[in-house]
Amino acid sequence: MSVPTALDDAYATCRRIAAEHGRTYFLATALLSPERRRAVHALYAFARMVDDIVDHADDPAWILDPADRPQALPSSATPGAHGPDRRLAHDSDGISPAQHLDLVEKQLRLAIEQGDLDTADLRRRQIITATADTIARYGIAHDHIWTFLDAMRMDVPGTTVHRRRYASMAELAEYMRGSAAAIGLQLLPVLGTVVPVAEAQPAAAALGEAFQVTNFLRDVAEDLDRDRIYLPADELAAFGVDEARLRACRTAGRTDQPTRRALAHLIAVNRDIYRRAVPGIDLLAPRVRPAIRTAAVLYAEILDQIEAADYQVFTTRATVPNHRRIVVAAKGFATQRRHGPGLRSRAR
């Protein structure tokens, strides 16, 4: 039996994070080969770590390990395309959430370029080490990583791109280009395709966006509590819904009729994105298709759960029941077992 290496330990940490926080994705990754599975776990863990920094910006417990707290980022350290405004409202023990994101990006760049990582935080060291290894192993374009981090800066107070509201679907699409589409594009080289990667990119980006819009619909109350509204204002206004009405629903713990109609409309919009994205699964390597199809089916069924609960998103977090997850995953396993080696994919 081989002795686990530090890199193996890093991937094992990412696996634990994926299992704990991404139940739908984690179940679907069981259908992948071990090598691809751990790469997906690494990318998920990195995205989750960044998401935690953003979502817990006001909580000191989520800020850096003391050994990682810099006096200040050097003036030459401007990782993001949109440099943060250093005059920040939230600052815990000398480092702001925006600076925290900058530091994570700096550490990942060092890990990619030099194979070195200047952090004493073991958990972050492992996540970044596994992510850098995955990026190198599968030739993932670095721009997809930096685009994702730029989108996360849009959620952080104090950055020049910070935004809490979205006037239109076009504005939301700008955010999702980094927060969702970039994730799909990161995964493509890992999964492999039977066509040139560029041909599969539009559908991969659309599937990432479909998952993200489902999150927005499921998490309306949680986002509202964080003073964020991702649902486009113009789409809501068409049904007589504005921020005051959303907050009234949250306070009352009940979804009123205009808000039901608005949510029903946005669910239809979301399903249209899935319809455009799902055919792209056939552009992936045959042996990974069952995994991605399983994830798409289970995530889309969150919309069914919202409807079944009469759109009560302000009191209930819609989830797909475990027995249904098992049934869908079992079908995926059966499909996978019927596949032979299949067509040669373009993954390295």
C-alpha cells in the first residue's frame, strides 16, 4: 500500500469539503474516474473557500489565520483586474474581506507559477495546492480562475465593482460570467470533450449559469438577509414586486401572490437556460456524461421542489429528497457501466 503524499492529503481535504457542502455535486462526482473526481473536488473546494470569505465578511472567525495577517498588501500586489478600494467598512484584525480575496489570489498565483505557497493556514494551503495541481494537470486557462475571483469581488463591500442589486438580466449575466460560467469553463478540460473545447464552451457556460440561477431562486431569503438581491429588478417589477415587497414576505414568512408569479416566471426562465445547456452534455467525453447529466437533473429538480412548496422560499430551503438523489444517481451508475471506453476525449 502506498503512503499518502502531501498532495494526496490536500485532495482529501478538498473531498471532505465537497462532501460536506456540495451534496448534489458530490453525489454526481461519484460517477467520475478517481482522477477527474478529485480534480472536481479541488475546484469545488477553492470556489467554496472564496464563497465563504465573501459570505462571512463580517465574521472574524472566517478571517485569516493570525500567521497570515499581513501589515498591508504591497502596492505592487494588485491581483484583480479591478483593484479594491482600501478604505473598507469591514476590517477584522487588520485585514478586510477584499484584501483577503487579494491574498488568496496572490497565493494561488505563487502556487501556479513557483510551486510555492506562503500561508501557515493548513486548510488553505491544501486547497490551493490541490487547485494549482489541477490547473496544471489539466491545462485549465488561468483567466477562468481570475474571472471567477473578479466576480466574487462584486459581492464584497469596498471594492470598486461592489454591487448588491441587479437592474436587469443583462447586468446579472455580467456577474454570472465569472461566478458561474467561469466554473463551467474550468471544468471542461477536466471532463474532456469529443469536439474542440471551444465548441463545448457555450453550453458549459450556460449550465454553470443555470445552476447559479437555481441557487438565486432557492436562496432568496438567505441573500436578502445579507442585503443582496440577485433576482433582476426589471423581471420582478413586471409582476409588481420590488425590494419592499420581498422584505415584507421575509418578515411575514409567507410568499404573496405577486411574488409567486414573479418566481414562477423566473423558474421558467431558468428552465429555458437548462434546455439550452443540457444538449451540450453530449459534447463531453462519454464516460463523464452520466455524472454531469445527474448533476443537471438533480439541480433542476430544486425548481420542482420550490413549486411543490408553493414558492415558500422565505421560510423553506428547497432540497431534493435523499431517496430521489439515490434513484437518479443509480440511473447514472447504470448508464456509466454500459459505456465501454467510448470515443477518445480531448482531455489530457
